[in-house]
Amino acid sequence: MRMRAAFAALRWRIIRHGPNDERGFGLVTGLLAAAGVVVLAVLGRDGTVHPSWMTAAVSAFGLMWLLGPVLLPGSAPVLDPQWFRTLPRRPAVITREMAPSEAISVGTVVTAVALAGLVVLAAPHGAGAVVVAVVAALAQLHFLLWLGRCASAAVARMLRTSVGMWLTALQMSVLLAISFAGWVPIVALVLPDMGEGSAEIVTPAVGGAVPVAVERVLLVLPTGWSLAALEAVTSSASLLAVLLPVVGLFAVGTGLRMLWIALTAYTLRRPPARAQSNVTAKRAGFSRSPGGGPVRAVTSRELTTWFRDPHRKLGLGHAWLTPLLMIALVAPTTWDWALPFIGVMAAVLGAMVAVNTYALDGTALWQLLTVPGAVRADVRGRYLAWLQLFGLPVLALTVLLCLVSGSPLWAVALGMTLAATGAACACAPLFGAMMPAIGADARERVSPSSHAGNPAGGQWTIFAAVIAVAVVPVVLTQLVGAGSLWPVPVVLGAAIGLAALLGLAPLTRRYLERRGPELLAAMESDDLTRLTRPGQSGQSGQRSLSRSAIANSG
């Protein structure tokens, strides 16, 4: 009991005093979503909204516990079990004592608020229904907590093998494709003739409720068992129909808790040297090209690193797979005219996976800062490598989709893609230097399960920036009244993309030359505040640069 309390106190202390930018953002956005679920429950209770939407909302919350670890596989846990490897206790005992502290998290608070909607739905049916709703909500929270923890442990274990890494990349690609293009088949049913310029809305025959078949499936899944129990008690069903979902949630949640303990204990039993991936580094063909100067050397290094670094390789995989899956979602619909616009999203994805490359390279940054002219060559080499890996494939895919789909908006899509490609290529190194997500140094990361920082802030910032630039050719075309001339958006898109490349390259170089030592100090200390302390950053950065140069000079 004393060790359980110690683990809980340590976790709470880390949450209170640790870096809380990501947790604060997650708490605010999560509570807003949870408040939406409670409002939906109120509207469902009053009859304004069909109650089936509450089933869909609670199931979506449950699904995020499963999908979150897949979307952010490199995020570090609050309490890393490997910190306690040297405790004089058996691994199973350590993980069993850690288990209660896992409930102290932002996700638990947010989900508890969302599940309070069950009590709102049960209130009109008496005290008995409220008691069942509270117990069902606790059982659902217990199940979701350990579902998420098991998903995190399973993903971390999968990422230690090449097959598991590519399987995870496929899972991430499926989720991203649904996030970016999953709405298209639904909207295509409502606006089937949008590609022909018609905005006529086709309303469904039956509206206002989730289809009965879908609702039944959601209630059968464990993420909907709490609502199944509530529905049973409010419809005066048998006691067995009320108890079965609740007992099932506690039983399955307990089984998942035991599975998490077993998976974590297995990790602790492995020696530290073997706790990493068995993925072997292979010499890539890009590095065999001799000569060509410093820019070509950087390009060759970057191309090799994209296929060698486990986190870059994972990002490369889903940046290539996601546009193909988006095509599979959009092509069968009446919105096939929108296929060329997938090129814009492909460029955005390329920018998002490349936005944290400086932090992934880690303290190797000292080499750029100590060699005259290396920063200029590095920025240009990263541009060329990105264009080869993402830019040229994106443009080729867009041209192919324009030809295949016969879209009347092909020129607009191509212009937007050209602008987005240039902006994505130019913004990735700049945002990577300005908004680094620092994790374990590159020398200590040999699998995607290793902590590499959470670049979500930089990714969504560059997402918004590239989308904003991609819209500029369309806006300018309309302002000059040349919407009927197809060369205009294409030329404007190419000009804007080229201007982004030429304009941001010197800005990135100057930023690295001026703030590079501070960035190196932040990477060395794993402390981003080194970038925001103007009085001390310069001196500490120079000391870090000197230490890195001396340490690597041998």
C-alpha cells in the first residue's frame, strides 16, 4: 500500500510541476468535447435530439482511448516503468503497485466529465436509474482506462520490429485518411452534384437519429455497454439485462489491467540493452554518390536518414500511405472531381512529418554551428531531400489525378498543390528550428517506441500555415477576375511556392545561426525554456556548443 501511494504521489508531482503545455491543451480541448457530450445528454433528455446520438458520442470518446496511442506512438508516459527497473522487487510486483497511479491523468478527468452525461439521462427515471448510471459510468471509465494503457503497451512493443512499425504506419494512415477525407462520402450523399456547380441538398428519407443498425452495433461493443445498461434500466428490462453490461465492463477492464501488468513486467525483465528495437540500420543507396559539394552531401545524408531513423521512417510511411487511402475513400463517390485536391493534403502531410527533424537529429546540431557555411548548405540540402521524397511524388500524383478524374477544377487544384508544396518544403525546417519537440537524443533512439517528443503543436501550426498559403492562388485569381483562365491559378501557385522557398531559406539560415547555440543547449538539457530565457540563453548555448565540440572531437 505504501508503494502504491508513493507511485501515485510521484505521478501527481510530475503532472503538477512538469512541462504542462501539452497536458493543458489536452485538458482544455478535452473538457470542451466532454461538455459537448453533457449538453447532448441534456438535449436528448428533453427530446430535442434523438438519444441515439449520445450513444455515438460516448462510443467516439471510447474509441479515442484506443486510437490515441496509435496516433502518438512516440509520446512518453508520465511514469515510465523502466525508471524503476533497479528497484529490489519483482517486475510483476512493481507494475502491480504502479497500476493504481495510472488513473491519475488528463484523459481520466475528461472521460469522467463526458460520462456524467449518463447521470443526466438517468435523472428523470428516479434514484435507482441514477445509481445504475453512476456505477455504469465508473465501470466504463475502468474499462477505457485499461484499454488505453494496453493499447500504448502493445503499440510500443510492435514498434520494436520492422513488421510492427509498418503495421503501425498503416494504422496511422487509415486514421489520418478517415480524419481528412472520411467526411467526403457523407457530404457527397447530401450534395451529390457539387462538381457540376449545383448546390441542391438531398435530405435523407429518415433524419434526426443514428441508423438503428449502427446504434445496435455501438451498444454491442464494450464502448457502449454503459449505455446498454442505462437503456435496460430505463425500459424496465430484467435485472440480468442491467447487470450483465456493468459486470462485463468490470470483468473486461480487470482483464485488460492484468494484460497491462504482464506486458509492462515483460519489458522490465529485459535488460536495458535489449529493451530497444531489433531493427538493424542498413546502408542506403543514396549515400553512395560521391562528390557534389556540401549541399549534395546534406541531401544524401537526409535521404539516408529518412530511411534509417525509426521515427522519420514511420512518418515517411504514413505520409505516403495516407493520400492513397484518401483516394480510395473519395474515388467511389460522386465527388471524384475533388480527387486532385488530395495533392494539397499530401503536401501538408509531408510538412507535418518533417517539422521536427532538427529535434530528431538532436545534439548533432553542433556540427552545423562549428563549420563555416554549414547552415546554408544544411537548409538547402533539406529542401532538396524533401522535394525528392515528398514534393515530386505529390506533384506527380496531382497531375495523374487531374488526368484520371477529368475534374473541372483541375487547374485550381494544381495551383493550390504547387503553392502548398513550396510552402511545406520551406516551412518544415523553419518551424522545426522554432518549435522543436525535444525527446531522447538521436544516439539513444533506435526504435519508434523511444521517446522523441510530441511535435503535435508544430504539426498543427504548419498544417494551418500550409493550408493558408495554398488558398492564396484561389483568392488572388478571384480578385483579378481571371477565374475562367486556367493558366492563372497554376502560374500563381508556382510563383507563390517558389517565393516561399526563396524567401524562407535565408530566414531559416539566420534563425539557426542566431539561436542555434540556445537550441543545442535545450536539446542537451531537455529543457525548452533555454530558448525563452534571453538573459541566460546565449551564455548557456555557447557553453553547450563548446562541450559538444570537445566531447565529439575525439
